[in-house]
Amino acid sequence: TTADWQAADAAHFLHPFTDFQALARKGSRIITRAHDVYLWDSEGHQLFDAMSGLWCVNVGYGQEALVDAATQQMRQLPFYNSFFQTTTPPAVELAELLAQISPPGFQHVFFANSGSEGNDTVVRMVRRYWDLQGQPERQVIIGRWNGYHGSTMAGASLGGMKYMHAQGGLPIPGIDHIDQPYWIEHGRGMDREAFGLKAARWLEDKILEIGADKVAAFIGEPVQGAGGVIVPPASYWPEIQRICDRYGILLVSDEVITGFGRTGNWFGCQTMGTRPDLITFAKGVTSGYVPLGGVLVGERVAKALIEQGGEFEHGYTYSGHPVACAVALANIRLIRQLGLVEHVREDVGPYLAQQFEALRAHPLIGDTQTCGLMGAMLLCKDKAGPDGAPVAFDASLEVGMLCRGHCFANGLVMRAVGDRMIIAPPLVITRAQIDELMGLIRRCLDLTLADLRQ
Ligand code: PLP
């Protein structure tokens, strides 16, 4: 029963990013099945999953092609590794397919099991690259405050979540950060595009402060996901590209969320107009059905790794796991077959943007942003203060959490990052389902507003 599961859960399972005492007091919600964009809990309640699990179930739940791929591969060959000059057909075929769908210049992949491991791989690969170039002093990788790159020592260090750094003595050496391109926080009163340029130039300032000959790479998410779906001004990424080119530093696009169609292109860097050297991926590569992640390696780094010889002393038991790769193959083929990238770019992405703009008329909403099927709405006290920007609620009111509570109670999974309510629904979502989702969102906003007015 639900109560049995909750008791065993509280007694034994230390959940990620969870206050254990709060969980024991309240009990977990036990999710038992899913289909399309919907989840059901152990009490039979239906939930609209506007977060695609954790930004990963791109093709939606219940896709038999992925289930069949996993089953067949498990029967045929459940595991073999890719160490020591062996490999398996699914790993090879997936590497080839990834090369086909990647931006020009990406012909190689290094497999890991998660986004965090992908980013750990990035740190080691970037430093190996500069060693091979005879510039081993190029060690520093620059990330952004409020960026998220995973939870391992290197991933959490690259990220800029200060509450994560506070536990475990992070960041590890050789990692630095600049501020995020969040207009509401750093650009109030400025023209948004002018702010985009200013925010990008913080990278140049940082490079000059450290010394260009010590900087190895810059890493960023095309659209910050866990930081609150922060869509940068259009001027931002091209300026970042110019700065990376000018100082010869590697550009790493963390596409763990933005990869595999989420922004209306196969990869977010294509939407933002950058030419990265490395692309981290995970989540959408298998639509989350099984774990898989890795790094797409562009020509510049691949050439050095391959042509300059020697072993890259890095890898995981499950790098190129055949079952995970078989599922990824089925998933990518399904994304193609269903035309999901175009569906996001031409149909549901623009439709969601329209619906989010209309939400700005709601008394609680001070700003909205979307990019493909990522969306954020900012809950605010006043739509515009003296500087024309929204006025925040007192943080102690935890208005985002209040709204999230109403969502959960009313059949909607939406996430709160401070007072930014965010969504990233499965790419298979239809216009009719977006209408349904907007109805749920409005209902939860009204309930939140009613609480605040009491
Ligand atoms: N990078 C980004 C942009 C992410 O959003 C995440 C997870 O949400 C990660 C890396 C870490 O991925 P994982 O949780 O698979 O280790």
C-alpha cells in the first residue's frame, strides 16, 4: 500500500536533493505508472507531467519501440564493455547516428552514464587537450553562477549553485565563475540586448583577470535549466563565441537539457548560433528510459586526441553500454520518425510562446520566457517597479513553493526555482494538451493569488 511504501522509503531511501526530515513528516508521493504526458500515483491520481520527469522524457512515456529495443538487446547481449579495443554493435551504430545529427564538425563521441559524468569527462578532456598542445598551464574552466552541470565533484564545481559548493569543499581547484545573463537580476533599467553584450563581456573580463594563457574553456547551458529557465538575450551567445575565438579558448555547450529537440533544433547551440568544441549530453538521448550520457567531441579536440596518440586515461565500465545505446538508437529514430524537432520548432514551441505571453495579463505574473519547449513564468508582487522591472515578493513568503504545492495537489507537475515557475513538457505534447496545461497553470496561479490575498 501507499503507506507501506512511504514507511519503507522514509526508513531506507536517502533521496537526492531532499530534506530527509521533511520527507519523513510528509511522505513521498509514489509514482507508479505513466503514459504519453501523464503520470499516475499509487492512489490513482493523474498528473500532467510538465517537467518530462527531470527534463528527460522527450518522446513521452510508454513508447514501445524503446521497450522493445531494450528487451531485444538484453536477450542478445546485456553487457559488454568498450575498453581494450572491444565494442558492441549498438555502441558503434549510436556513435555513427550521433555524428549524423550533430552540428557540422562533430564526428566523435565519448560515452558516459549521466550528465554529471559527461561534464567530469569534459574537465579531463579539456585539460588533456591543452597538455597535448604543450600548454599544460591552461587549466582554468570558467562556468557561471547559478549554472547547473551536475552533482559529482567536478560537475558541481563547474556549476554555480552556491548551496552545493557549501557542502564538500567546492569548487575543486581550477574552476572559476562569472554572473549569469539574467536581465531581471543584473540588467534592470538596461536595454535587454545591450545587457546581453555586457553579460557576455564578463567572460572577457574574467579571462583577462586570470590571464588568457591560463584559461582552458568556458562552459554554459544554452538556456539555463535548473537555474530557472533563463533564456539569454539574443546578443549573448554570439558575443561569447567571439570572445572564445579571440582568446582561443574551448567552448563547451552543456546540452544535457537542451539536446535532442528541446529548443526546436537537435541541439541548443544551433538555436543560439554558437559553434562549440564540446557538447555534453544525457537525458533526452534515451528520453530517460535508461541512463546514458556523454560528450560529443568536435574536430579540434578529436584531432588532438586521436592524431597525437597515447591513451586518454578515462572511462567508465558502462561507457557505451549496449542496452543504453540500443534504447538511444530507438529513441533518436523515433524523434526523427515523429518529426519532433520540427514539431517543437514550427508548431508547439511557437504556440507555447503565445500562451505564455498571454499569461502576462495574470495579476501574479511579472515576466515570462520560453525557448522551444522550455518555459518560465515569474511570480511577482508588482508587475513593474520604478525601473520598469517586476518587483519580487519577500523571499520568506516562498511564493514559488506555495504555487508548486497547488500544482501538485491539482494534478500538475511544475517546478519552482525561487519564484520562477518552470516547465519542460515532453516534445510529443499537442496543442490541445498545451491548452489543458494552461488551464491547470491558470487554476494554480489563481489559488496561489487567493492565498496571498487572505
Ligand atoms: N547538466 C545539466 C545542464 C543538467 O541540467 C543536468 C541535470 O539536470 C546535469 C548536467 C547533470 O546530469 P545528471 O543528473 O544526469 O548527472
